[in-house]
Amino acid sequence: MLRFQTITIALMGAALAATAATSASAETIWQQHHPRRVEVNDRLANQNRRIMAERREGELTRAQARSLRGQDRAIRAEERAYASEHNSHLTRGEQRQLNRQLNTVSREIAR
């Protein structure tokens, strides 16, 4: 019984290590080839952190935070739609448009 558990644990560890290695290399490749998407998605992640911080500090109500997150989700969906049209890339114009939308949400967070 102990041998079976040891083998099971070893296999689970190997599977986890393989998954982690694959994820890390895929992320690196994605970042190298899609800098405009990386910028937009980094800004979305930063805004999410800001929304959480403002909510935690009581500067935003639950409804305001929900609304801001909804706007960010819409921007992320638009980014994905653009990328699907251009072989996983964004054009400069699309990036500019998304950044304008992100700037609007950012100003709303700051209010």
C-alpha cells in the first residue's frame, strides 16, 4: 500500500512539474510575440488590483466595483475579439482604442 501511495505521489508531482513548465514557456512565447496584448492585459490586471484596493479601503461601493469590473471585462472581451481577427495580435489603432477605454475606467477608479 505504501509503495502505491509513493508511486501515485511521484506521478502527481511529475504531472504538476510538466504543467508548470508548459505554462511558463507558453507565457514567455506569448509575451515575446504579442507586446500590445501584454500591455493591455497588464493594465487590466493593474486596474483590477486598484479596484480591489479602493473597495477594501471603502472608497468604492460594491456596486461601483462591480460596474468597473464589468467595464474591464468588456474591454478584455474586445481585446480578445480584436486578437482573434489578427492572428493573436492587436493593431496600433486597436491598442490605442483599448487604451482610451482603459483610461476612462482608470479615471473612474480614481474618483
